[in-house]
Amino acid sequence: MRRDIFQAIADPTRRAIITLIALQAMTPNALAEQFDMTRQAVSKHIKILTECQLVNQEQAGREIYYKLDTNKMKEIDNWLEQFRKIWESRFNQLDTVLSTIKKQKK
Amino acid sequence: MRRDIFQAIADPTRRAIITLIALQAMTPNALAEQFDMTRQAVSKHIKILTECQLVNQEQAGREIYYKLDTNKMKEIDNWLEQFRKIWESRFNQLDTVLSTIKKQKK
DNA sequence: TATATTTGCAACCAATCAGTTTCATATAGA
DNA sequence: TCTATATGAAACTGATTGGTTGCAAATATA
């Protein structure tokens, strides 16, 4: 059951949960109302997000408020970093290809 | 078999394939040499990446060179965009929380 | 105290996944 | 032409996934 962040965000329901609690902390019950599935199913998704440390919890009596840990989200951003350089330079490469085509047409 | 980019990058082998072909286009055989699994297994991963349009192919005789489609990678970046604002403002919130704690201690 | 609410956990199940082996096809080279 | 090489596709398999129902524990409220 050791899952990483990439597996965590692979599921559309979990991405939706992330988006919801990014705006404000929510209880499992409140979250479950937003989806067409049982509270327990949503709770299992929350558990996975918690195991990946994408989500923090805060107890308030018998209610538990879950909120997003944005620091963990940055790890996805960090992984993308290596490609960001490429797609920026790829732009330049495309420019040179296009200008070559233009020259050939002339 | 309709998978999205988030499911595509969930698998560690597929992320490794993406990293490898980001640097240079590679054939399935060359790619398979980098992993401890059969060529067919690697080919199945390539197929999934192709279906998600994360990967392009270029035929060269009987060889096929696969290369990364960086435009599709940007979609992940776009999804992260909504959280980037939050983790930047969260920084500020943390600052105010810390200063509040400091004041209380005094 | 008795009851209702909020939550997590365990057991179960059908569907999907990631790998395998086997086979067919197309191209390169002797 | 014959043989070796490069590739994809199909069938199969065990493990994992995402959902369900049922139950137990803790807290709030009458």
C-alpha cells in the first residue's frame, strides 16, 4: 500500500478532492457529498492522499478537517522541471525548422 | 484502454521512459535494454504513452524512433497552475501565523 | 444515560494493470 | 531467396485498484 504522489494524482476522484481541499479544509462527510460514491470510498481516497503526505488532518471534536499539503505538490512540479527546459528549447528548435521550411519554399 | 496523462505518468517505468526519450528519440529495443523486463512489456508502456499522445513515433526502415511530445507534458503543468498560486500565498499565511505565535510568546 | 453523528477499518468483489509467453509481419542483409 | 532483426498484437496470469456493505469506536446531544 506504499503509493507515491504520481499514483495518488492518477485517480480523477483524488484530483477532485485535492482541488476541493486546496480551497478550504473539509471533513470526509462534506467531501463525500460532492461525489457519487459512498463516504467510505471517499475516505479510502483520503487515506491514500494522507499516506502520500499530500493531505494533513486537523481534529475538531469528532470531526476531522483535511487540508492540502502544498509542499508535497511541489514534488510534481520539481519532476516537471527537467522537461520545462526541453519544451522551452524545443520552441526554439521549432522556430529554426519553420524558418528552414520557409527558406526552402522560396 | 482510454487512459489520461495522469494515469500515464503514474507508472515508474513510464516516467523513466519519458525521461529517457526526452533527451533523444529511441527505439523500443534500445529502451528495453534499460529495463529489467521483456521488450514486449516496454512496448506496452510505449503504447499507453502513445495513446495519451505523450509520445510521437518516426519510422526509419524497420526501426521506430519514439520521442517525447512536450506539448502534452504541459497539460500536467497547467493542472499544477491552480495550486501554484496557493502555495505561493500559503507562504505568506505561514509568515503571519509565525509572527502571531511570536507575539503570543512575548 | 441513551441515542444520533462522524469517522475509520475489515472483508469482499469485479475490473484493470503490468508483466509474461507465443506468434505474425515487415524490413535488412548475406 | 533465405535468414536474421525489429516490432506489434493476442492470450494468459497474478497482483492491485476502486468500489461496496457491515461493523466498531469515539464524540455530541437529548
